[in-house]
Amino acid sequence: MDPINPLQRLAFRGKGVDLFIVLIVNWLLTIVTLGLYYPWAKVRKLKYYYEHTELDGHPFHFHGTGREMFIGFIKAVGLFAVLGGGGFALYYFVHPLLLQVVLAAGVIALFPLVIHGTFRYRMGRSSWRGIHFGYRGELGPLYKQCLTDGLITVITFGFYAPWFTIHLRNYVLGNVRWGSSRFEYKGDGPDYFILNLKCYFFTLFTLGGYWFRWRKELFDYYVNNLSWHLGDDRVIRFKSTATGAGMFRLIIGNLFLILLTLGFGYAWAEVRTMQFVTRNIEFIGDADLGSVVQTEQEHKQALADELGDLMDIGIFL
Amino acid sequence: MSDGTEAVLYDGVRSQPHAARITVREQNALQVEYDKERFTWPLEHEGLQWERSRDSLRISFGEFPRRVIIVRDPIFIQSFVLRMRYSGRQGLYDRLLAIARSGPVLFFLAVAALMVGGYLWLLPWAAEGLAMVLPRTLDRELGEAAYSSMAMTLEEDTARTIALQQFGDALDLSDEDSLIFHVVKDDQVNAFALPGGHIVVFTGILDKMDQPGELAALLAHEGTHVAERHSTRMLMRQLASYVFISMLIGDASAIVAVVAENADNIRNLSYTRGLEEDADRHGMERLHARGVDPQGMVELLKLLNEEAMEIPQAMQFLSSHPLTQDRISTAETEVSKLGPMAVAPLDLVPLFTAVRGNK
């Protein structure tokens, strides 16, 4: 065990064996139901992560249900069927190129919606100490931002992508609430650009060795720019204690865990990752977490969450 | 404070946790005390929900925002879960989880066996069943789309294509589809069939042939792939296994990617060994019924076998499986099984000469 560090208030208490059992039962039920169990399986897995992640000894909770995920899943598949069907109709009757155009337009149009909806759903269905998280972002500004940044990214052949990412993070994470408290992310486009550029060159010169360092710096950049505002200037800042060596051990260890077990070590790898993340975030500032009031509403629409799955959009940006 | 088990209560209004004590009362109710309050939650009430993880029990009650109690005392958890189990409030999931926990290794092996079995036998069976239910027009549309996308890259020999079409028509290979034959200038010793009826034969394979029986056998083999809808069946199989695997790893996006990818990629599908032998056998039956000596199939396979030994990687013949002596001897057995032909022999020599062109 690590020495007790009062700043290290997050902990992941899950065990590889337990997660493994949850996953096998998921697999079993998924096969037996010919895949229909998939949304429930997803919920079981998420719940395991939440239940075993603790802040100050209190666990998080995921309120989502398989039922609402299933409804979202059906809607997402329906939406894709309509989009695909429309695309194929144009492909056959009008012009073959239109299929790509329709699919590309669909993905571009859906991206902000997926981010927005997923955050609303995930946050609305998460709680800690009985107080729900929430997402207050709005679709209009997000669309405007994504379209502007997306266009500049295309025009600059991708050079603007770091700015795109950071603007998105600033907006989305800045709209996360926990009851009456709020989160803020203050990233900076140029910094993030230089961070990535540095990685590109150093990785080349160090024959890939710098890559782990870069992963560590990405983690640092995520954590160190995040803060938690509890009102009246009471702020908790986060500080990453990750090291390049730690990141190296995590990634290489997980690679071996998964490869040598033909994938069955996945559960253990996941546990190691969660432990790494929770162990390497320090809380700076002793703002009182007991004075927060319930303010956020529940949100039960899982459509975007499932769309995100189909389109492979992760919510951690 | 009275007796009871220690617990933590979240009141759903403020984030300050409360130390609480919890007791199960005789009248099937939970009594909860915290600060100076005391209330009871009926255990049978719809509004009471509980979830148990390995070392904690979470009970919540009421409408949003719900009041929540977390208990960590193992004895309380055990007795509570038992009580709920007797009152029938334990789902299939918890029972499965309990079984899995009692013998993880055995449970895992059983699930793994089921998974492998399902993947190897149940999945292909179900996928092919599904493929056969799909309308034949789908084959035609898939084939047309694939052909039009690759037509640009193929250099067709128009004169020999016309001759091959006549040769193929004479064989009358399919009842359901009209087969469209193409001769393409390419040195590969290869031919392939697209679903719905396009059959492409490379000049490389034509130039190796010296008797009409071989060509008839090749077309009969490819014709069977079309008639028996092998491409669609393989496509469905492949799709099903992708869906299966991506479900296990919980990655739904892979499914979308596969659908998009495979629409274009029919040509590169490889058939299973079983389907290839099917195509050989049905092809020979077809030839036999039309008055063409099925021995042509044996000759064709021998020709391809020799070719395969010379240039291994060029030997595709629609399959990633190498031609083996097995397939030849299976074909030989089939020839003797079919016996003498019941109809007058079909004279293919003039048509074959036309296909061969001036070579």
C-alpha cells in the first residue's frame, strides 16, 4: 500500500476478479439473448466502475438502467438505419458519391449532439453522496463552436485540431455541475498544440521512448487544468502526480496482461488503469464538500450515449 | 441512539453525509435513525431499491431526490439479502452472479465453452439461415454495386466476352439468375463470381486450358457460387462474427464499420472449404445433367494444382484455402458416382475455340 496521502482523496477499490465475474456474466447473458442484453451489460459494467470509485471514502453511483439504455440503443439503431437507408437510396437513384456525402454530413451533424446528449445523460445519472451531477451546456453554442472549429481544422489541414479539442473541453467540462457546485476547465490551444508537437519530434528522436512521457503529459494537462468551484471562492484544484515511469509500467503492463492471456486479462488491466488514474490525482484546497445542495434534474434519455457507441465517440474527449 | 447497524445516510438534499443506524423490524420494515429523525421504509414497497456490491449494500427510498443508505456491515448485508431472496426480490442476475462467485474458474470455463460453441456452430448456422431468407434481389444489387465499382479497373476483352457468354449460355447453368460472363485481360490464373450473376474469368486462366471440359467446369463451379448464394452467405457469416465479437468487447462502432466496409468488398470474400467443395459437386451434377463430362472438373483442379505449385501466391481461385489432393480425389469419386450421362453429349468445341480466340 502507498503511504496515506491526505491530498489523494480518490480511490478505486475494484478487484480484477470481481470485475472479471461481472464481465463473464455479461458475456453469458449477451450470448444467450443473441445480443439484446448489450445495453444491460453496459450498465452493469458502468455500475461496477462507479460503485468502486470512492472520494473521501464515499462511493459514486450510476443511476442508469438497462431499460433506458435499451430504448436509447433502439433509437440510435433506428436513426442509423434511416441515415444509411437514405444514403443508399441516393447512392442507387441519384449518384454513388452521395452515400459518402450523406454519411459524412450525418457524422458531422451528429457529433455535437452525441457529446451534448452523452454528457447530459451520464452526468444526470451520476451521483455522489446522494447529490446528482448535471450538465448545463446548450446545444446551440456547442454546434456553433464545433462547426467553426471544425471548418478551421479542415482548412488548416488538421493543424487546428488541438484548439478544437481544448475549446470543446473548456465548454463541456465547464458546464458540469455537482449539485450547486461547478467544474471548470481552463485549457489553452497553443499550449496543447506545443505539447503535441513536442511529442511528435521527441518521439521520433527517442525512437518512441518519449511517447510514454507524452501520455503522462496529456494526463497532466487534463487533470491540472480542471478545478472544482464550491462557491464563495472556495475552490479545489487538481494536481496530477503521474510520472513517465508510472505511465510506462501501466501501458506496458496492461499490454502484457491482455496479450499473454489472449484478452481475458482485460478486467485486471482495467482495474490497473482505474487505480492509476485515481491514485495520481491530488486535491489541492480544503473546500468543504458537505455544503453542496441538490440542484440538478435527472435525465433519462440514453439515445446519445448509444449513438456515441455506434460512432465510437468517447466522452473523455 | 438505540441499537442497530451503523450506516451512512445521504438525505438527497445536501451533500453532508449523516451517521445513521439501521434495523430490520418485525413488520418487514427498515427502521432508519439519523440525527434526531427516525423513519421506516416498508421492505415490500415498490419505491425501495437495493443494490449490493461485494462489500457494501445500497438501499434507496422514495422519489427523486432519493434518500440513500450505505451499509458496510457484512452480517447485516447477508441477512438483508437472504430476507429479500425469500420474499422473491432477487433477480436472475444476482443468482447468476452468486453462482459465478462460488466457482469463478468453473463458471468461466462453462461460459467460454458456450461462447466457442456458439461462435463455431450456432453463429454460422443462424447467419446462413438469415442469408437464405433475404430476397435474391439483394444478391443482384450487391453484385451490381460491386461490379460497377470495379469495372473501371478491369480491362475487358469484348470479343472473347461475347464468345464466353455464348459458351456459358449453352451450359444453361442457372435457373434463377441470368449469368453475365466477362473475360478480363489479366495474367492471374483466376476467376471469380459476384452475387447475382457477374462471373469474371481472367485471360490468365483461359490460356492455360486446352479442352472445353475444363472451362465448362470452371463456369459450373462459379455458377454454383452464384446459384447457391455463397457470397451472401459468407457476408452474413462474417457480419455475424463481427457483431458477436464486438458485442463481447462492448464496441458497437465496429458493427457500423463492418457494414460500411463489406458493402464494397465482396470480391475479397473467401469461401469456406465446405462451400468450395459444394461448388465443385453441384457444378459437376449440373454438367452431367447437361451432357458435359464431369471429368472436366478433375482436369481443371489438376491444372490449378500444378499452377499452385509453380506460383503459390497467384493461386486464388476464389479461395484462401490451398487446393489440395483431397479436393481432386473428392471430385474423382463424384465422377464415378455420377456414372454415364443420360443425355446426348453437348458439343462445346466450336464455342471453346471461339473463347480461346487466336491463341
